[in-house]
Amino acid sequence: MKRRDFVAAAAAAPVAASAANGKLAILGGAPVRNAAFPSWPVIDKIEEDKLLAVLKSKKWNRLNGDAVATFEKDYANLLGARHVLATANGTSALFTSLNAIGVGPGDEVIVPPYTFVATVNVVLLNYALPVFADTDIETFQVDPRKIAAHITDRTAAIVPVHMAGGAADLDAILDAAKSRNVPVIEDACQAHLAEWRGRKLGTLGAAGCYSFQASKNLNSGEGGAVVTNDTGLYERAHSFHNNGRAFRTKGDGFSYYSGGANLRLTEFQGALLNAQMTRVEAQSKRRDENAKYLSSMLEKIPGIKPVKNYEGCTRSAWHLFMLRYEASGFAGVPRDKFLKALSAEGIRASSGYSPLNKEPFIKNALESKGYKRIYPEKLLREWAERNACPKNDQLCEQGVWFTQNTLLGSRSDMEQIAEAIAKVQRQAGDLRKA
């Protein structure tokens, strides 16, 4: 990586540029960056006013307040969806959606291995069998070809995850699902405002699920939503998330449609979402601009492979900026040592997920008496072999993440990230010997 590739960074930050040409910070040199990246969440008087309005109203529950209902209406309009149902969190949204389509014991649900554990936990909570389809290593998304190969007569749902705010290949996934009449529940928990061919993610399958947990691009501390254009599914989901009460029941009515749970969002969280919604579009545009600029610089550095998006992904949410680290481009320096050197330069990153399909808790669940009563012994015995995901194993050894708030920084911030990585790459031989 030539120093002239970062002339703009040098002009904006001559001290940092000087540090970039010196010794690695982890070896005693000056770091490329000393400043913090933008903090998260972003708040101002809007949040204060809306929270105080709920407090003073004394209507703190969605059954008699209007903050959650306002959010549901506005979010539906933003996404172009017929219905939005706010839930306690993203896990609740996934759990509610699977119950609304009738997933239960004896069923199989196809999921990716590169995702947050909630995607799998909700399958196990329904005593269904998680089936892992391997990862497309270039995009960090589930490989649709592997999904098609895993569909059986037991398959009750496919749950593609729009990992980090990029889009899974919905053309291929929806085609495979339609050919076998299998519903698709989009896990869009990280994909606020992201699009597939101009349509918002979460609106193309039977339902989509969002998370508003504290790290998410739209944030209420905890919170989630089910998005659907299917009125029947919406009404079943609404009943389930409200302890199984019949959909039309209001207030203290005690009429029950089905089993369920209390998975309602509070009015305080609805108020926070209404406030955070005022910035979500501008923040999304900033992340997109910075991510594309950062990618253009990083793809020039040997051993760094920025994530790619499918052609159909017309907009990424960039909840994470992900790349693959190839040690061969860094004189064989292991990833953990690279991350420590990068942190010393003032650029923090993480190694991301480990192979979810190999987590011991799944094996323990499949060996429980409940699963042994439900599933054939041969099916459980061969589960591990059937669910091998070699590409995902490779990805988990190479993945590097930057959080979404990093992308809310300036253009020169992105240049410093690239310069710090280039600095480590230039001096990888010295780092390996240290």
C-alpha cells in the first residue's frame, strides 16, 4: 500500500500521517489515531421530550398508550409494509413469527451458521430442529445453494439472516422456498432500511423481524418488530405476543385465541423509537457513504477482503463493516495479533462470530429427553455430519468487524482506518517476529 494512496488523510491529519510512517504502536511507535469514534446512541432533547410525555401521561403500557402504536404505523410506512407489530426484542419477534406460522416439534427450520444465537434459540424453544446451511464466504450471507439442498418434507421454515445489514440472496432463497411451499421468515434484525431490488428487507418473505437492541442502527435499548403483509399472520402474531388474547380484545378483556406469552413493547421504548426515527435515514446514508469509501481503500491492501454485496442488494444497512483477514498477506501474522496491533494504532475491531453449528448447547439440546422423544434416533445421530459448514468454519477464522457507529465518523476517519491497516501490513514481518 503506497503512502500516496492516503494523501487526503495526510493533509487532514499530519500528526497521524507521520505516525503511520513510523514504527508500529504495539512495538513502541506512535499510534495513527488517538481520538474516539462517534459514540452510540445519538440523543438530544427529542428523546427527553418524548420520554417525559409518556411519563406524565401515566400510560406506560401499550394497551392504553399510543407511543408504540405510533411507531408501528410510522415504521410500516417507512418500510412499505402493511403491518408492523412491536415486540419486546428481536428474539421475541423471531419467536412470535415462528409460532404464527405454526413451527413446532418434529419440524426442521433452515438457518445460517453465521448469525447471532437468537436465530437458533427460537428454533429450539419451539422444539424444532435447526438445520444449518453453509455460508457464502464472499458476502458473509447464507449460501442459497446450500439452502435448497437442505429442504426436506420436515422443513417448516427458512430463516435467512441479512447479516450485518447486507441482503441474503432473496431471489434464489424465495425461489427455492416457493418450489417446496416453505415460508420464509427474514431475520432482518441488523438490516434497518436495507433493500433488495428497491424493496425494504423484511417485506419480501412471509414475515420479517427487526431488533432495536442497544447496538442496533435503530435503538430503544431493547425492542423488536414483526413486519408482514399477511393480515392473518399479523393477527396470529399479535395474539401470541399478547398472551394469546384474541386479536380484537382490548384493555382487560379475557378472551384467548391461542397459547402465547407477554412479549409486548413498553410505551417508553416506543417513545425512544419515535425519537430515534428522526435520524435513522440520515445516519443510514452516512454509513453507506463511509462504508463504500472505506471498501475502496481496503480492497487495495494485500490480505484484506472487504465484504461484498449481491447485485440485488440495492442498499445495505452496514450494521457492521466486515472484512476477511488473510494472514498470508500479513507475513503469516495470526488474526488475534493483527487485531491487537490495530487496536494499538487506535482502531478497535473484533473477530466476530464463532461457528454456531458447533456450539455445545445445541448438542446438549438434541440429546435431551424431549428431542429424543420427538425425532428418530438416526436423524439425531447424523445431525452433526449433515450440518457441517466448512466455508463458515473458514470465515470464522478470518472475519473482522467494525461496529456501525465507526461508520458515523468523517471521511478522514475512514482514511485513518485504512492507513492503520496498511501500516500493520507494511510492517507485518516485524510484528510476526515480536
